[in-house]
Amino acid sequence: MNNLNPDFIYLRPVLIVIIFFLVTLLAMVLFRSKKKLLNRFSFFSILFICLVLSSLTIVCEGYIVDAYGLGGDVVSTYLWMAIVALSFICTIVYLKRSNSKPQLGKKQEPGYFKELLLEIRESIIVEVVITIVMAIPRMVIRFFRSVSSW
């Protein structure tokens, strides 16, 4: 830490919480039981939200650091890289687990798109995703207005 330019570390907890969510998601995929807790749509929605929020956090941190003339936080960049890596690992594990060969004597499952539509219809997460996606542009606009008024 430089005395002339202190580091801006106040957004680091947000990234740590996102990492916690991704580790929990990975545990849900690895240790899933016969009862399916997570469908494909909700899995990829959670991954997408985590990636978008972490990327926006890093970008907003850059604007704040530039506005106040502070030093950037290297640890936040490493945390963001860990989030991207965890998302990639979660995706690979989920796809490997979901594409396992079906057992003999089982009824044939519907096609990919039909299954996806059924999951979307049955999932409550759709409303949460829409609400978050609609809130992100508002947050970004409000952030830029508040930064420009400084």
C-alpha cells in the first residue's frame, strides 16, 4: 500500500460472496442426489449472473479508483479471475454429469429443446433473472449519473 495512493478494497467482499455462491453451486453439482435440485436453465442463469455481477464490480471499481485517484486493488482482479475459472469448472462438471449415458430399460427422455422449455416453464428463477437483468441497466445509469455529478 502506497501512502500517496491508498488501495480501494471496499468491493472485495462482493467478489468473495460471488466465489462462495460458485463454490456452493459446484458442490450442488458434484454431490447431487436422485432428487434434482438444479435444472439446466437455473444453473446457467446463476453462472451468468455471477459472471456479469463480478465483471460490473471490477469495472465500477475502476471508475471509482480513477475518479478519486486511488490505487487499484490487485487482489480484486485475482478474485475476478478465480470467479471466471470457477464458472468454467462448474460448467464442465455440470455438462459431464448431465451427459452421462442413460441406463437400459429407462424411458427415452424428451429432446434438448423440449426439455429446456419444460425447465423454463417450471422454474421460478425466470422471474428473478428478469428482475435482475432489468435492474442492472438502472444501476449502471444511476452510477454514471452520480459519478458525473461529482
